[in-house]
Amino acid sequence: MATRFDLSHPPFDLLTPAEAQALSDSADVFFFCDDQEILQVGGAVDSLYLVLKGLVREMAGEEIVGVYGEYETFDCRALATGKTFHKFEAHEEALLCAFPRQEVLALTDKNPAFGAYFFATVSDKFGQLAQKRDRQEWQNLFTAKISDAGFRPPVFVDAVETIVGAARLMKEQRCRSLLVRDGDKTGIFTTSDFRDIVATAVPGDTPVKDRAQFSLLSCDKEDYLFNAMLLMTRKNIHRIVVTEKGAPVGTLAQIDLLSYFSNHSHLISQQLEMATNVGDLAKVARDMDALVESLATQGMKMPQLARLIQVLSTRLMARLWQMVAPPAVFAGCALLALGSEGRGEQILKTDQDNALIVGDGQNEDDVAQAADHFTEQMLRLGYPLCPGGIMVSRKEWRHTTQNWIRVLQDWAWQSQGEALMNLAIFLDAETISGPASWLPVCRDALRAGLSDDATWFSRMALPIEQFPNQKADGGFWWQLLNREENVRLDLKKAGIFPLVHGIRILALEMNIMATNTFDRLEALVSKGILKRAPADDISESLAFLMHLRLNAGLELLRGKKKLTNEIDTASLNMRDKDLLKDALLVVKRFKQTINQRYQLDRF
């Protein structure tokens, strides 16, 4: 039997047919004229409203913070608490279906999924969405432990055993690696070592300890398989040692991991290692785009996907730099990824953000020529030029360590505009290639020279307000209210940048060394600067905004169009629109927190 009203949209799609029928039978219908108040601030809420016709606006003071059209509901949060903190008005003649509060709350007790829609936090709602999107196989990737993959039991050999004896043991045990015991030390000896043994004619009676590696890369058996995969990819190795309480209990080979997730590897890491020219790298870059689309379609979460792509992207850039730079320049310079690439939050190839720390004594012309060639070839690999010119091909982004320290301190002393944004971009830097110790020297010198003056941090935080709020100046919500077609929202300006930059400034003030926004959030929680609940809301909102931007970007790539940060809101389903409203409210609250902490209204 059909219900009186269409209850096929969220959250009513979570009801059973009998529950939907009963709720529909209890409903009343109300009509509101243009600009008529529906709910007042602080007023009691006795109904859940479903818009049947017209538009309703949600107001926080004079600011529009939500728009509700046909088959959208309000105010779920107020229904749970019994009163609303915002005002709701009919923007144009509105026909509303009102479901009695007691009837709705009774269903939340009977139907846990329906109840979660009303009582869940913002982070919980995003988590529920992620669960719906996840495929079981990728869900396993993030929950499966190394012990689940069935790692190989260890085969030990004494350090004094000969290479020939070790080879016989590997043949007998049908294994490709041995753990070498040398007193209280443990090393590893693999079939890969035989390549160098044969090439250099090492005698067969050489003790195996002379050819073993004692700097073991390991993961605990209760660690996640995803972390093991990242370690292998980052270090370009084929196996790791599995430990339990610090003691080696086995080995996990790349082939074991790939067999566990047989459909998920494009072997990009191996392709990078085998690449001999830029053409080979161009193929890898295309494969990375295909990998992103595949993993995004299968529901891989944004933080994990971004980290994986960062590992592959930085290895791609390092390989390219090795190809285009003379050996002396390659060895004597540190190539840096900046901005979102440095933070590990750039998934699609949006632009180039990079810099060089040049070693003392380098030939300036050789460095400049290599840097120009690198920028040109990056463009060939699909990385657009940076609109702001933040690239190694620009002389102002190539300095020695000491010159970088002076430049960074000069940017800090200027305390305004472009200089502070350049400083912020550099704070997110990550070393791609070359001496890894140079970047921390620059950072440490910068932090040591920073003033404790609160005004400086306030000026540093000020860019969080550089984009206008959604007011009656042509903002996003007014576009929706005016029923404009092709309403586009710049996700970076509206949400991603305010969250990233606000967290970056808090991390800088607290001397937190992490560069990834999600890692910075965790560090801020551990230091008591942010509470767990709002930090989770920020984390999930940022991941959701990244998800929307990625989906829009993939659609543009399919149409061979230029990437932007915009989404067409008309293309969003109702659930995503609801979550977008939640995310933008989280952004608004966080901006208020930053504004109050740094007293930005003084500027």
C-alpha cells in the first residue's frame, strides 16, 4: 500500500514499509507564505518538516546557513534536542509536511539506523556514509591485520654459515629469505642479495653475516596490512620482517600482500623502478590516474587514498629529477614538494608546487637548467604549471640552506599577504629527493626566530577570512534560493582551505612538526588544544569535501576538461547535499574558533 507522501528519500528510506505507512498517516500539511517564520530561535520544536513544495531558508542571525528544497527535511538536530538554535523561514511559498515529534522519536527507538540519523554526530554521519560506499574487499584492507594475511614463518640461519650453506637452506625450505642470527642482532638475507654476490664474484665460503642486512624494516603482526603496503612502496622493498613484541616472528613478502589483494595493484612502484626515460614515467602517471579512479570508485577513504598517491607521486618526481638532473646536481640538491603535495592531500594532478634546497658549491647554471627541464617534463607528465609560480624553475624557489633561512625569516618579518602565504606553503614541505636533513634545519631556524607576539600569529591566521562568507553578495546559498542553474561551489575556498590553514596555524603555534592536516589534528587533540568531538567533525568534513572535489575532478578528466575546485551542486544526490550542509556548518564553527582565538576582528 502506497504512503500518502513520498518517503523514499533520506532519512525516511531507512524505515520499514510498515513504519513509513504509520508515520505518513500521522502527518499534517501546512502552508507558509513568502518570508513567513516557520521556526524561531530557541523555540520548541514539535515536528519534523518535509518540504513538499517551495524553498525554506535557515538563518543564523543575518547569515544564511542552509537551504531546503523539495523532499528535504529540517530540523533533525532540533527534533532531537527539543529546540532549534537557528531561524527557519519560507523563502517562497512553501508547502510542508509535518511529522509529530513524538511519532518520529518513537521510530528512532525502534529503528537504530533511522535513530542514528537524528542523534549521530557529524563525524558519525560521515562514517555511516563511508560504510555504505566501502566495498567489502577494501574494507578488509583497512581492518585486516598482517596476521590475517598469513605471513611466512621465519627460517633462521647462524651468522657464521657460509653463503653456499645459506643457498642450500633456502632451496630446502623453499623460501626466498633467511633471518640471520648474530648474537643479539638479527639480519635478513634474501635472494636479491645473490645478484650482487654473483656480480662481484664473492667467494662461496663467505659468512652470510657479511652480506646480510641488519637494518631491518619491520611491522608488528597486529599492524594493518595497509601500513605494510605503504612501507614497502615507500622504501621500494619486496618484503618486511614481522615482529611480535619486538621479536621477529616471520616475513611478509610483497607477493603475499598482492595475493591477499590480488585485484588492487597496478605494480606502479615496480614500473617506477624500471623506468628508463620520461616516456616510461608518462605511462606510470597515466596508470596512477586510473588507479585513483579505481580506488575512489571502490570506496577507499580520502586520507588513505591521498597518502598512497603521495608515496607514488613523490617517487615519480624523484625518478624524474634523477633523469633530468646531472649526477652532481641530483646528489647535491634536495627536491621539496610543497603545499597539498607536501601534506599528502593532493590526489589529482592539480598543479606543481615544489622547491629546491641547493647544496653549497653547486654550479648555478647547471641547477637552473635541470630545474627548467624538470618543470617542463612535469608538465608533460600531467602536472599543470603553478599559477603562483611556486616551482623550481623560478629562481626565488631555489636557495641554499642558509639563504632559505634568510628568505623564510624575511617572509615571517613581513607579516602580510603573499609573504605569509609563501611561508604557509613552505611549512607543508616534504623532502622528495636528496639530503633529508636540510629541510629540518630550515624549519628549526624559522621556528627559533618566530616571535611569541600574538599579533604575528593573528596575521598568519588572517587568510582564513580571505574568502567571503555565504551572504547576500552572490554567495552559494543565495544562488540556491534564487534557483539559479548550474550553481557552482568552490570547495577549496568554501571549506578545504579554511580547515587546512586554520589547523596549520594552530600546529605552528604549538610547535607540531607534522605536515599532514589529519596528523596535525590528532596532535592538537593530544595537546588538549582541540577536543575530540569537534576534531573528528573537522576531520570527517575535510575528508568529505576532498571526496566531493575528487569526484568532480574525475568527471572533468573523463570529459578532457581542465581541473577546478568547483562542483555543480545540482549533480549532488540528496544525501550528499545534506552532508555538504553539515560540512559547511563545521567549517563555519571552526572559522569562528580561529577568529576568536586570534581576535581576527581587530584587522
